[in-house]
Amino acid sequence: MAFRPGKRFWIVATAIILVFTIFVVGRNLLHAVGIRREIGALERKRATYLQRIAEDSTLIERLQYDDYLEEYAREHYRMQRRGERVFIIRD
């Protein structure tokens, strides 16, 4: 007695293969979406860091001049010369 697959067998086999394929493709698709989100977040961080690097480079160049160095120290660290009175006015 030979096994002869009928119409019902082929429908079930096709359904099983189709479900398996959808599962694998869907899983890979979700993984790809997650990776794209991560890439987007990393690119935003990169842009932020590049901006900070540019700002810091500008600051380093400006701090090489004594006049700006003194101004920066007064504003950020509230430094003063000897015998000088400084009044801090807050808004």
C-alpha cells in the first residue's frame, strides 16, 4: 500500500510552511525595526557630541587669550582680584 497524499495533505503542508515563514520573517522584521531605532538614537547622540566638541574647541581657542580667560573665570567661577569687591545680582 503506497502513501498517496491528497488535496487535504497539501493544504495542511502549505499552511504549516506559510505559518513558519511568516513567523521567521516577522521576527526578523521586528529585529530590523529595533536596530533602526537604535541607529537613530546613536546618530542623535553623535550629533550632540559633535556639537559639544565644536563648542569646546571654540572655548579652548578663546581661552588662550588672557582677556577672555579673565572674563570666563569671573563669570563661571566668581573669581576676583585682590581688594576688588564684586556684587552678584541675580534675576
